[in-house]
Amino acid sequence: MKLRRAPVITMALIIVIALAAPLLPIADAIHMDVAHRMAPPSWPHPLGLDELGRDELARILWGGRASLVVAFTASLIAGLCGTIIGVMGGFLRGIVEQLLLRGVDVVLCFPPLLLALLVVTLLGPGTRTLILVLSVLFVPGFARVAYAGTLTVRTLSFVEAVQSLGASPLRIMIRTISPNIAGPVLVQFSLTAASAIVLESGLSFLGLRVVPPTPSWGLAIGAARATMGQAPLLLLWPSLALTVTILAMNALCDALRDAFEPHAASRSVARHLHEALLPPRAIPASDRLLEIRDLTIAIETPSGGTALPVRALSLSIDPGETLAIVGESGSGKTLTGLSILGLLPDAARIASGALSFQGSDLRRLDEAGWRHLRGGDVAMVFQDPMSSLNPLHRVGAQLAEAMTAHRRASAREVGERAVALLQQVGIPDAARRATAFPHEMSGGMRQRAMIAMAIANNPRLIVADEPTASLDVTIQAQVLDLLAALKQRSNLALIFISHSLPVVAEIADRVAVMYAGEIVEEGPAPLVFATPRHPYTTALLASTPREQGKPPPAIGGVVPPPDDMTQGCRFAARCPHCLDPCSTRPARLIEVAAGWRSRCWRWAET
Ligand code: SF4
């Protein structure tokens, strides 16, 4: 982390001057020369005398001590409490969100003066009470900033990626969410500290103040307001001190925020380099690794209805097999993939159906069970490696996190394994790359790093959601080769989600074609591609872009929306073969041949 020097030095200077006030050759800050009240600046009194004849320069320098203690302590307490509330509410959602945010709303609704009066009555006046009152008053501001930031960050792909690795919510909130909302929280801190100093004088009539004759900037501003007509300069000096401090604090907070950005110089996270790959886990002789039966996913619509983006879907995959799920956007393939890891978005839920992994019912898993599964036996590779990797952490550290989420290991062991994993996925100069931030890598290298994270704990199944969509053709081929090699080496099963049939043709053993939430054809990849048995598969193949010649025609029409409850074949509106029988659709896939099924009445003719 590299911190800009100027703001640090300026802030340090202000603090040192305030602390060193007793040692400086200045006049007594308490001594009163009543005869010369409000005297203008002179040689012995460079800033003049205040309304009681005390040296203004001495009171400003001494006043910094009390004001900074009040401002920093209250802001720190409020910042800590508010950020914890905001992050927990924004990340955990549900009942935790309701309880925490309603609590914050109650504090917000409470008139500040009434709150201050209540605390003064209970605890009595004084600086400690002032800090407590200010802390309570400032908590909602921090909570709301942290909550809004968390709601934004939690939807980013790298948070989903860390979840898919099985990291605990506490770990995600501390290591992934908090650094990414540090910027706005630090800005809030500088604004809050400024308000604290001003409020210190504003609440003085309740006894909530630094007790006179101890000097403070808040007291000085409050007193100077009363004599502004006779001695305007007395308002200028404390205001100037406050302004300079706030500007320095803003600059320091900006510098801190920038220091969290991933542009800092590299620092080694893995010093010891040698091949330390874990031996691949033995795969039990189970027929079905994953089995999905009649899975229906529902989403409640804003109008009160229910949309079904995935309907009665059945799939299975064996160890070492590659199953490709293909279809246009909106076909439900990504939701199907996310359901396998229990990562459906908040708005979606499994309405019915069964999912089992190695014979265990996934729908019975509690949160701890899901965390154990994610990133352990089942891993996920997301589409965009840039947004799926945390921009604030080095790649080696993210690999280490993927490992330590599932087992205890020394820093040295984890560092070595991170480098070995990067070597395994073909990243050259792996030791140096482990210390790089995601933005310092090419797109292909980032996707390799994501794959390294996915295989970090020797999973039995990887769900890869469009893993090559953001890559150019050459890199795409390299990533496909890598996945094929990894699969062969460790008998890994792969669910490859894609909209691109040529990509799928290269890697898939079996293919499931999805349309409007349903599987419309499923079978061995070579047979499905050579002689498709559903008009939608035929149309998809015909619309595949070619390297040369005219671009192929797109499939006419659009995918019906998930809340469309038409009884007939869902492809009917776009199907050139549609006839009377198509007004009812096959409830089940029709067996075309052994292991090959279609959801079309007219499969034999198409
Ligand atoms: S069932 Fe009818 S409308 Fe549906 S794909 Fe087959 S031929 Fe077309």
C-alpha cells in the first residue's frame, strides 16, 4: 500500500503542533487581560486577545488538542459501528437487514437535541458525554454509506466468485466487501470529523462541550459569534484552523482511499517456489455425480405474479464427463448453473425439484453445507475474469483465500501451492504473477487464474459459465485446451454453459439445448450437432457465425418471457414446422435414441 506523503505530513504536523502546545514559546492560554479585551493583533499577541482578554494564538494551538480528540474519537466510534451495521445489513439482508436498518432509522427519527438531553440527563455533562452523543448521532450516516456501498459491491462478480469458493460470510464481509467500500466510508469520516468540531460548540448550551477554561475550537467559534460585530477576526482564526484541518483530513482520507486501489508496488506473497500440487482426489465409483430432477426456479414479479425462468429441468452428469448447456440469452442456463451451487439471486428460488450431488440432497444443505461444497467438491468459473477477481487483492492472495476457505495451511504452504496452481494452468513466470493485481494481467491470464482458483481444492465438478465469452479466438482455444487437459488429468466433470455451438462442439461429450427455461434437446454432442432432432437446435446451428462468407440469418422472433404460461410448444411462434399438435407441448422429452431426447412432436421429420 503506497500512501501519498503530503496529506500524511500535513495532518501529522497539525497533530504534533496540537500535542506540543505546552512546549511552544507562546503566552498562557488561560491568563486574562480584561483591560485589553478583543485587542487587535500585536507583536506579543500575533492573533490578538479574545473576548476575555486571553491570547488567541495560544487558545487556537491549545484548542486543537481538545477539538481533535473529540472529533476523531466520535468519528472513529461512529465509523466503526456504522460500517459494521451497514455491511451486515447490506450483505446478509433479510431479518438482519430489517433489524439493523430499522434501528438506524429510529436513531435518525429521534430529534438530536432530545437525544442529547437524554444522554446528558443519564450521564451528566462533560467531554465523554459529548463524544458519546456525537458518536450516536453520526452512526446512521456511516451505516447508510456502508449499506449503499455493500448493496453495490455484493452484486459484483468477484463477490459471487468468492462465495462460489465457499468463503464464510464473515470472511467475505471483512476481506472482500469492506476494502471495496473504504473510499466512501473514508470520505464520510472526514465530513463527520468536521461536523463534530462544529457541533461541539453547537451543543454547548446543554453542557455538552469541552469544559471552560480549557480551550477548544468549538468554544472559540461559539464565543466569537457573539462578538462578531466588534472583533470579526476572532471568528476568522478558529474557523481557519478548522478549515485547514478539515482540508488536510479530506486529503488524507483521499490518499488512504487511493492507497487501497490496486496500483501499489508489488510485494511478494509467495517466496518459496517448487511444485507442491496436491494429488488428485480419488473419485468414488458412483454412476451419477450430479443429478437434477424436475427443477423449477421461480421469480416473483413486481406485479405479484410468478415467472418461471427454469421449468421442470432434468439433467445428470457422470465423473469425467463434459456436459454443455447451450441456448440464447434468457434460456435459463445460467440460473441452472447457479442453482447447483446454491447461488441463485435473492429474487429467485427453487420452487420444486430435486438436486443431488454424489447422492446427497443439495436442497437439504444449510449455509455451512453450501460453503463446504462451494469451492470444495464443486467450483465455478465465471464469464468475465476481470469482474470476477477482486481488484484490490493480488492474484496469489486470492488463490490463497480459495484454499484457506477449506483447509488450514501455513502461509508458506499456501504461497507455494498458489504458485504451483498458476504454473499448472500455464501462466508463465508464475511466482511473479502471483504478486500481480488482476488489472496487471491479460484477459486470458485472468481467466487462467480463475480456473486455477476453481481447481485449488481438487473439485469433482466445475460449472463454467461462458468462460471464454470475453476472450479472443486464440485465447479461447487455449482456455478450452486447458480445461480439456485438466479434465483428463483428474477425472473432473465439467458443466460448460455457452451460447456458442462451435465452442461447445470442441469440448462437450453431451449437450443439452435449452430454450425458454426448458431443455428441448439432449444427447451425445456429435449426434446432436450432425443431425439435430429439434427445430431450435437446427436454427441455432444455422445461425452460427462462419469465418468466411455472409453472416448467417438470425433466428426470427424472440424467446417468450419467463412469465408466459402458454400451454403449447414454447418454440411454436418461431418454428417453421409448427402444426396443430404443437398447441400442446410434450410434457417430457421424447426418446429419439438411446441417450438422445427431444421435446418436439415432429422430431423425426426435422
Ligand atoms: S413441437 Fe411443433 S412447434 Fe414445437 S418445435 Fe416441434 S414442430 Fe416446432
